Amino acid sequence: MTTSPCIIGWGHSQFGKAAEPTVEALLARVTGEALDHAGIGADEVDGVFVGVFNSGLSRQGFEGALVGAAQPELATVPAVHVENACATGSAALYTALDFVQSGRGRIALVAGAEKMTHAEPAVLNDVLLSASYRAEEEQAGSFAGVFGDLARRYFDRYGDHREALARIAAKNHANGAGNPYAHLRKDLGFEFCNIVSDRNPVVADPLRRTDCSLVSDGAAAVVVASRDVAVKAQRAVTWRGRAHANDHLPLSRRGDVLVFGGARRAFTQAMTEAGASLTDLDLLETHDCFTIAELLQYEAFGLTEVGKGASAIEDGRTHRGGELPVNPSGGLKAKGHPIGATGISQHVMAALQLTGEAGQMQIPDAALAGVFNMGGVAVANYFSVLERWR
């Protein structure tokens, strides 16, 4: 691709129930951390790009201006708010990449955040349903209900794979135990994830609580810079390939709802641009909002044939030490899913791996990482192929 910008610094809060009272406070924390980490002053920033889903979680909108409200030295820097459902963070990041790559600016500050844990369950369910096509899918009752329906359809066609979903959950919780930023740092084990109990009830049949990502507060930020700036940075992680592909919002208009066609196109385009294949990736941070989503992504990316996604988790291919470690950070399942922050967080997790700074999460000799973030039921799909530049 045309010379890509680089990530030269980042900030990341611990996901969970945040002490920060507002999205503004969360953004202030991580943007300051990111600038310090990059060694960049606020006066050097040419553009600010903010990802917050909101959709009724907060009465405060106009989130693009919130960074400047919290940090007055950034108040006069051009800023924009971006929203694209659960892919909001990646949408903000890709907008910043286009800004820098076009030459309109040399340094961009990108941040994503969400406050979710304060919301009543009924309010939260209604907000999250905004990431589906309400005219046809609202009867599912919740976003979990939409994915529960996908799981039932999958089981009807390919057999009951509750155990495979439990193995995906157990893998990601085991990985998340080593992530200091994770909402839930506990290895729950396969048996707990596989058995319905008072602590692990059915949320949307056949999905249990352990099949669903966590409701979290949190924020993440990165500094994106042109190569002439990045060459002087302490670290630089760049894009070898990236792609954004969409699919129909109404699921009824897709030929087969169990084939994530938009995800497959984003993956294929990004990997082609990178001149790489699936076997070249050392790890994949992917969007496991529900365990059935991770399973369907195995198939969309060609890790297995369609209908055989369970084999990838059952034979250990996606575990640490496997052919392709998937979600060594714990993924959304264990790390948490503060919607606006998620896409940026995934890129930070990959950058930590590529710079050798991932601690207990580290995949030895990681050189090429994939990142997949999707909005809705694989409607807005972003795939990044990242490598260390310096």
C-alpha cells in the first residue's frame, strides 16, 4: 500500500467499572497517556478523532469536542466524532489514518471511550439494539438475542456446538487472566463455561453468560504519525494492509446469515494488500462480542471450512502455542467491550505484541498481527495487518 502512517504511542485504561465518572474524564486520562508515551506535545497534534457509540448511554453528545474540553491545550485542534456501532473505535482510527496518509496532517490523536456499567439492563439492551436493524430484528429483545438466533441457526444446520463455544470462552478467559487491562482476570475453565448454572445462566438460548462479552467502562488512545515523524519515535507500528468492507444491515437481505461475507472481504483485501496469507499471521485479535461470532470468524477467514469452525478450537489451533493464537489479550470476552474503545484497544493489544511489551500475554517472536473489529452483525468490518516498523 502507499506508505502507511504509524502508531507511535498509546494509552489504555483498565476495562471494568471505571472510577472516572464520565466519558470526558476517561478520554482525558488516555489521551494524556498516549501523548506522553509518544513523546508528543499537544501543540504538535494536527487532528483529534474520537470514537464514542453513546446512542443514549449519556446525555452528553458532541464527543469530538470533549477531548479539548478536558485538555484546553487541544481545544482549538480540529476534532471530529465518529460512530460505527461496535466498530466505532476502528472507524475513528481509520479516519485518522486517511487524514495523515493524505498529507492533511502529520500527527493525529485517536481516542475511544464508553461508560456503560451505570445503565439499567433494560436501557442497555435498548441501546445495544441500535446496532441491529430494528425494523426487523428488534423482536429479538436484545443484541444477545440476535446472536442467539444466529447460534440456533448454526446448530440446526451443523449440529449442537455448545461445547465448542464454551471452549472459546474458556480460552479467552484463560488468556485474559494475564492481561492487566482486562475487566475479568480469571481463568474460569471449560467446565464452568460449559454448564448452565446460577452463576452462568442462559442469556439468549443457546448462549450462556460466558458466551457474551462483558459490559464495561473504558478508554484507549493512540497517536498516529507520518513516517517522517515516526522515524524519530521510540517505537513505531505500521499497517502492512488494511481494509473496511460493509454488508447488508438487515440480515434478511443476505444470502446466508451464517457466512460473514463482509468480514471475509475485509480480511481478503487487507491480506492481499499486505502480500500475506493467514499462515503468516503470528496472532489475531478478533471481535468475539459473542463466542458464536469468533466461531463464524474462523470460517470467514479460512481457518476452517464453513460449518467446521469448532475444529479450530477443539484441536488447539487458536490457543496460545497453536497455529494461530486468537485473542491472546482475552478478547472482548474477558478484556471487556466498552464499545467506542474496543477497536482502538484491539490495535493497542497488537502493538504491545509487536513491540515485545505484552508481558504475560506475549506471543514469542510476534512479527505480524491481524486485528478484526466489526460493527453490528458483521455489517461494518475492519481488518488490519500490523507489523513493527521500528
